[in-house]
Amino acid sequence: MAKAPRRVPRASGCNFQRAGAAGSCLVAGEGPAATSKGYASATTDSGHSGREENWFFVGKPGVPNAPKLTDYYYRATHQATVATKELVKSYYGANAITRAYFNGCSNGGRQAITEAVRYPDDFDGIIVGCPWLDPAGSALLNVQRSKSFLDAANYIPLDRFTEIDTAVLAKCDGLDGVKDGLIQNPSRCDFDPHSLVPRVLTTAQADALDHYLDAVRDQQGHLVHPGSSVARLQAQFNGVRNNGDGTPLRAMLYEKPAPFPTASAPWGEGKNESHNWNSARGVIQDLAFNDSSVDMNNDIFQANRSVKPEFLKSLYERLSPEVVADPAKLQAFLKKGGKILMYHGLSDVTINGFGTILYYQALADQNGGRCRTRCGCSWCRACSIATTGPIRSSSTR
């Protein structure tokens, strides 16, 4: 059963704000920030505790824990919303909730879109931050990016990225008409890593960085997931997160090459892997196949670097409840007057901002064009943020 912590202010106009969960669950929500503005607020653990290992299978690996996975994908958020609305109405003696909003980032952004698609009457508006619209494609990109640098000859020392970023800015900073140390639109930056050979990079290192920036494609060359941003590469590679036990978790690379580049666990077992590899494991091994023995290093990509057809088909079939990358499914929410505010940092190292841009462009095309979407209807506004987070010169390259 999903747990849903709730907070209500002392006085309220019966407005309700729901906080989304980043990662696979959320222990504590954004209650104080919402209640200080007069909202009742709630969040949920998505049906499992963050300390609950192997929650995704039953009995033995490979047997999915369907109730918990369903809670995680969509049911817990909806049921917690319905229950909290009733609690708020009872607490204030109100007949109805005046306005209800969902505010989520990362996996919480996915939850926001999922709510609007599956339960369009739950909320009047959703704030969608850095949304995890396509966890399957995002995981494949993270595996591809990590594999680019596994061979010792491909590994780029972390201190080289200062020079790499300097070269990127020199080429692309002024494309927006202002030299301010930011690349406002990375998709316009046609930076070639081989321009730094041999002064900064070897040919093998430039090839690896080029592959890191590439899109994920299927056997026919069709786009599976957009490639990486060329902006703020040092932050993408050297950004450090906390494992929760005080040890660092680097976004992409460690100080040394992976010790076991051809093994299923290139960094060995435990917490020595990069954040992106760890994130991909959570999606592919845990959510999709419910089995930690799936060999991400050797069983996903073919020699030509395309995704193996059978793996691609199986991954998307298994994760179909979690993938919310089709904007056409928002029509019921939009027709009832629902509002959407989207934002995404264009240097996000884990969830690709280009995917959000493609989603918004498709949404605009389906609803009268971008200008009508942003201005005339006033129901969807998208913002890109050049510096948020630790999208390639060509996103579908």
C-alpha cells in the first residue's frame, strides 16, 4: 500500500498541490513550500520505501512484483491524490477543491504527465520539470554514453574538460548574439571533438566523445532517443552526487578507466559505477527485466552501435506503462482546460533535454503550431534553461 504524507495550512481557500517524486520513490515532499502559500499538499512513497531493496520482483529475479510496479508507474500517485482531496475537503468542511496542481521534476515530471494522461480530472494544472518522458530511451542513452569510454584508450582524464569546454564556448557562445559564457541553444552548436586532436585529445578520445554525443538508433538507423548536449561537458562528466553514505557518485567518469571494460559490471560490483550507469541499471535491470543479471554491457548494442532489435522491442514492451512520450495522449486534459508549464535544463546529464523539446514541438504541431500553443491558447508554456543541471550539436545526429 502506498503511503501519502499530507500537510494542510491553518487557513486555506481549498487549493491543493501535489509534489512529485524524483527517483524511484520519495520519503518527504515539498509540503512546507506549498503550505506557506496557502496550499494543502501531499506526496507519496510510490508504493515502496527507498530502503526496500528488490521491491520490483517476487520470490526470485525475473518475476515482476506487479502490484508494486503498478503503484510506482501510476496507481500510487492517483490514489494518494484522490484520498488527499477527500481529506482536505473534510478538514475544511468544503464541498469541492477550488484548484489542484501537480508539481514534479525528473521522475516527478513523468508522474505529472502520467497523471494528466491517465487521470485528466485529477489536476487543473501541472508543472513538469526535466521530465523523464522515456525512461527506456534514456536508459539506452546512458548505457551508450558510458560504453563510449570503457576502453582505456578512449578514457578522457577529467582535467581535460576545462579545455574542451573552453573550445566549445569559443565556437558557439556567440550564436545567440551575446557572449555570456552560456550556450542558450546547444542544438545549434556544431562542435567537432576532432578539432581538438592532437592538442587536447587523441583520435580515440575524440571518437569516444563523438559517440557520447550521438543519438541512440535502431538497426535501420531510426532515432530511438536524442543524443547528448555539448554544453557544460565538464559538469556532465565531473559532477558529483552523494551516494547517501557520504561516498561520491560521479555523473559519467571516475578518476581512472573502468577496470573491467568487457565485464557485465565494468566498475565491479558495488557503488563504484557512474551515476548514469547506475540510473540505467535501475531502469533496465530493476524495472524492465526485474533481474540484476541482465548484461547491459554486452547484450544491448550491436557491433555497429545500434540497439539489438529483440532487446529494443522487449525493453519498450516491458516499460510501456512508464513511457509517456506521446503528446497526443494529453488531449483529454487539454480539452477540459488543463494547463501545463514545462521546463528543462539543457545540460542535464541524466535526462536529456532534447527529448522534452521534441515532445513540446510535437504537442505544438498537434494543437495549431508553436505560437498558438505558447500565446493564443495559453495552456502550455515550455522553458529551456541553459545552466540547469549537470541537449548535441545535433540532437538527432
